[in-house]
Amino acid sequence: MERRTILLWVNIVLIISIVISGIYLALTIMQGSPPASIPQNVSFNVKYISPTQMKVEFNNFSNPILFTDVRIKTVSPLGDVCTADVHDDVLVYDQEPEDANDPKSLANITISSTGTLEKGSYFIISNYRDLTKGPWLFEMVHRSSNTIVSKGSIIVPDTDTAPTGSISAVMDVSESEVKLMLGTISPSTELTYCYIDVLGPDMTVQTMYLNDTSSMIMLLIDDTQVKIVDADGNGLMNSGDYIDLRKWTGALTEGQWSVEIKYVFTEDIIAYAYFPI
């Protein structure tokens, strides 16, 4: 009888162990793979408002999500961290210094609403004095799953001095397509701080402003498509990105072409290429 009792308890312990292991495995899998309903890698545009304010405006979200589902974190070029843990009916998140002698890099983070995140939703970083110039980092994180919804750089620009760079190569892909490869751009700059002037044979100059990085295509008057490709999808103009000239019906117009990338704040040329086709 005692032997049967011992075997019974052994079986009970084994069953409990199996159930606990199953639950642990399920939780591990759930934590390792964020729910499919949470949008990820949401693209954004960085917009300069003033020396003390910068705006991050989001493009489309693949699935519905609320501002109140997320936390926003920024890191300044000096390493200072500021956060907005979004709550109902709170639009402005003041950043209180932990030490009076060590002020925060931001006065506050302001969000556009506490409702649904959608194309055009935004947050603004603000300070009482000029924001530190250079690259800031931000993350928008889904609170309950720690899934990163969107992240990237916020370049606070030097509005008096244009970056310098080059178009490192002009590649003839075919008689109907040419690629202009960008070299190093220094210091780093947002695509939305730039515009492109294109002049083809027997055409007037046409300008493409990059104020929305979800659509960076322009048609010239001869139906040539001008497209800038953000190769690594980081919203910055840098080496590896390229400008594509393509004619979908027939060959590109023969003659002298000019492409200039310019800085919106000073209108200075950042990089250029003059080339024949």
C-alpha cells in the first residue's frame, strides 16, 4: 500500500512539473515573439520648428495602437535621458531634474493626442534654451510587451552651416536608367532638411522637397522619374543612399544633366553631379 501511495505522489509531482514547464515555455515564446497586432518599424519624419523645438511626425501604422499604450524615450547627444510614459488626458510631460545642478536636456515632451496613433501623429521635444545640436536618439516602446514600435535619430541642425558631401558615382544602369550614388555626408543630416534640383536637357529646373520621406518621387516634364532611395531606412542622407533617374517608356533624354542636393536652411549645395547622357 505504501508503495502505491509513493508512486501516486511521484506521478502527481511529474504531472505538476510538466504543466509548469509548459506554462514557462509558453510565456517564453510569447515574450520572444511580440504580438503580431503591434506595429513595428513605423517610419517617421523629423521636422525643425525652432532652435528650441523639434517635431517627430509618424507615417502609417500597420495596426491600431493608442498613445496610451506606449512610452517615449529620448537620449541627447550628451547622454541625458528624458521620457514620456503616456497616460490618459496628459499631453505635456515635464522633465524634472534629479539634481538642481544637473538640469535635463529637455523642458518637456508634448504629444499630439492620447488617442489612436496614425499617420500625422507626432511628439515634440522642447527646451527653454537652444537644443543641443547633433544626433539625438528616440524610441517609442509598447509598454506591456516592450516591443519597439518606432525608433531612430533626431538631428538638431546647425541652420547656419550646410553639411558637406558628394555624389561618389554616376552609374549607367541602362539607356533608360541612371543611379547617382551618395558618398559620405558630414555631419549627418535628415533627408527632410534637404531638397533636390534636377535639370535635364531642354528642361527648366524642377525641385523635389523631401518633407515627407514616405514619398520621395518626382516626375519631370518629360516623364522621367526622379527618386531618392534611403537604402538603410534611417531617415538620414548618408553613404549608400542614391538618386535614381528612370524613364519607363524609352530612353533617357540625351544631353547634359544636372542634379544638386541643397540644404533648406541656407540653400547651399551639399552634393552635386553634372553629367552627360
